[in-house]
Amino acid sequence: MSDSGSDNKQVCHVCGGQAFEFEPVLWDELVEAWGLSDQERAYIDRQQGECCVVCRANLRSSSLAAAIRQHLGMDGWLRDEAGRRPRRKLRVLELNEAGTLSPVLQQWKSHVLGQYPEVDMQNLPYEDESFDLVLHSDTLEHVPDPIQALRECRRVLRPGGACCYTIPIVVGRMTRSRDGLPPSWHGQSRTTDEDWKVQTEYGADAWCQPMEAGFDSVRLTTLQWPAAIALTLYR
Ligand SMILES: [Zn+2]
């Protein structure tokens, strides 16, 4: 990669933009439900609310773009490279729209968008080994059985394929199910729609679920640690 961000110069991995603006997105009820410290609130706010002024990708989308670039060995930025030879024929499955990344991903000729509720991640309507790349962004935390969902991601990947995704991770704690806890929701409108209900709060052991689902290799890609982390699972 031409720029991994390791020199600490912040760059948008979607478009290469180097200017960002920040608008906090968390609200007090959510912070309380999650029991976030001020520092945790600050970095999760950045993950969701720090956006590239050029393409509007937030830090989370940028980390997903970084993971995809890393996996595919892209020299250029995702926006410029997606859909270009020699990768034009990659079969890409996007599960629920990955925010501002969605139009970028649709440059791939064999792009498929699977949207909830028509497409349930726990029971994907696709054949075994039918995709090279499976992508989802802040979706898994809303799925009742995330390990089953990851098993399904693995099933539809061809050997050598990869699943790249983001979830909100609070790195100073372990993953916990919200089963039996007061319901908590994500979403800009502070919706109480069941579909946005948070089922799992992810922590430092977020890499264990893919292992339980049958993947045998997991890579973590981070931008502005610990604000944004993407996982790449290898089939
Ligand atoms: Zn950008």
C-alpha cells in the first residue's frame, strides 16, 4: 500500500482526502446504557462522526476501506481502484448498505447488495462458495446470533476469499451480549425500531467470534487507534 496511515498522517482510505470534520453523534442515554467512560465516548464519537470532507466517509468506513485495500493489495484509494482491472470480476457481497461506501462498492461488476429484512445474515440466500469478498459495516452487533451470521459469511465465500467488516469495539473490555439488559439502540434518529436494537457489545475479544464460526485467520486493521477497527477474516 502506498500509505498505510502508519506515519500518523490521517488520510481517507476511500478517496485519499486529508481534511476531516467532526460532529459528535453519541447521545447521553446510549453512553449511559453502554457505561462508556469519557475517553471511550470520545473515540467512538470519532469513529462515527469524523468525516472526510471530500467523500463524506466516516472513520469507520475509512477503516473498512483500509482493510479491503490491504486484502486486495491496492496501491490506489478504494474509490479509484474498485471495479478496475484486474479486480473487476471479483464477486462482492455487501450485506446492508455500508454507508457512503456503498456507491463505491457498486463499481464492482458482480456486486450484490443483500439488505435486511429480505436477506437475513443468519440464513443467506446464496450458494456455497459464491463470493470472493463479503462486506458488512456495523451490522453484526444487531444480529441475534452473530456466530451463525459469520458461519454464513464463511459458507458463501470461496476458499481464499475474505470477509471484511466493522463493528463498534470498546477495546478496554470484553464482548458481552445485551440479553437480559435494558434494550439499547443505535441509529441517527434514536429509533426504538427492533431492527436497530443492539444485541452484542463488542470488546477486545471481538476476534473470537470469527474463530468460533470456523475462520482460521483474522486480521485487525486500525485507523486512529482505538477509534476505528476493521476485521478481515480469511476463508
Ligand atoms: Zn474520502
